[in-house]
Amino acid sequence: MFNKTSMLFLIFFLVCLVPAFAVQSVTQVTQISSGDTGLTIEYPKYSNVPQYSNFTLHTHIYNQTNGMPVYQTPSCYLHLYSTNSEHTIKEEMKKSSDGIDYEIFIANGNFTDIGSHAYIIWCNISSVGLGGFASGIFDVVNETTTDVPTSEQTSIYVTSIFIFTIMFLVSLFSAIFTNGKNKYTMGKVDINYGKYLKIGLFFLSYFSAWILTFFSQLIVELYFDLTFISNFLFFIFQTMSILIIPVILVTGSVVIADWIADIKLLKEQKRNLPRR
């Protein structure tokens, strides 16, 4: 059940953002082949894997009848599934250099989506008619947000969301309605320095939206587990982070260009004034 604060967040983001389906957490389940004969597959069972991390899976193969290690060379395979049940890996596992277990290296690109992922491992020795499999579910998590936020952190997040939302709206609408055009009267030009304020307000609105996106992604990930919205907001934040330097350069260039243009207008006006 959501508490009052969480319910407020949910209403806010359902109104402001596109709706998405929540990815439900699934309990870790492991299945191993049953029966009197076959192969037993043992491996370290981790419930969580950090997002964007490399991972090496090690498995040991035993004879299910007597528990002895298998000396014949079995063929072992791994299928890894993403949060939407699509294959991310379909590869054969290789025997380790010490010849004791089977292993496979899984690159960090396979652990980008936060949420529940699934896997199937199966091995067989066709020459003697033995086989076995294991399957289960694990969660890809963001290491920086696995802890439950404290009340102080929640207060900071709520305050930040409120401040930067107000800052974004005020700066954006102020920039839109600020008159930045020079005024011409009877051949005389009055420089309107409001244009510089207008440019600064537009930059402030971009900066506010950038920070607001960061806190919004954090709130969605921490309190609601809305994977689609969280990933979308993270993509927007990354894109805006990449563009922040170009935006600063463009803003500075526009200010300099307007300043040079204003200086030229003033000099031209001074030359055209009648001499006394």
C-alpha cells in the first residue's frame, strides 16, 4: 500500500508523464531436473545483479544418481531473457581453464534494463543419454538506489521537485512574455536590454528542466518501480546532459552577437545625429 507521500507522487507523474505498466518483482525460483538419473547443475544463485556490470557465470555438473562430478564432456548452454522476455543471450558455455566447471562471460550491455530477468541453463551428454537443466529469475538493480530512502532524503527529493518545477515554469513563461525587441521612434533607436534577460531566462528554464528530470527519474525509480518511465526519464536526462555544454555555448554566442549588434546601432545613431 502507498503511503500519502507516495500516492501524491503517483498522481503527479500520472498527470505529467505518459502512463506505463509497472514491472512486478518476481520471487527467485530455481528448477532442477527431477528423476533418478540425469545431470545436476549447481551454480551460485544471485538474486540481484548491478546494472551495467560485467558478470561471469560458473556452473558445476554432477551425476544426479551418485553425486559424482561428470568426467565426460557435456554440452552446456545459457539462454538469458530481458524484462520483456526477449533473448539477450543464446550461447554455449565453455569449460574453464582448470577443467573443473563451465563458465560464460556476460558483458554489461546485457544488464541495462532495471527489473526482473530470467535464465535457463541446460546440459546434456548425448553419448550416454544424460541431461539436466536449471532455470530461475534475478533482478537487475541500480546499486545507488537499492537502499530504502530515509525521511530526510524524501524531504530533499520533494523539495527539489517543487523548487525546480516552479523555477522551470516561471523562467519559461517569463522568457516567452519578455519583450526583447529594440524600440524605434522617429528614426531613433532605444536599445531594449530586456533581450539579455530573455536569453538568460530561456537558459534558466533549460537548466531547471535538466535538474527536474534527474529528480523525477530518481523519484519514479525509488518509489514506484515504473521501469518504462524511469528509463525514459533517464534517457532524457542523459541527452540533456550531453547538450548542456552546446546550450551554454549557443547562449553565450547569442548574447555576444546581440551585444555587438546593439553597439553598432548606437554608433550608427550617434553618427547620424545633427551636429550642433
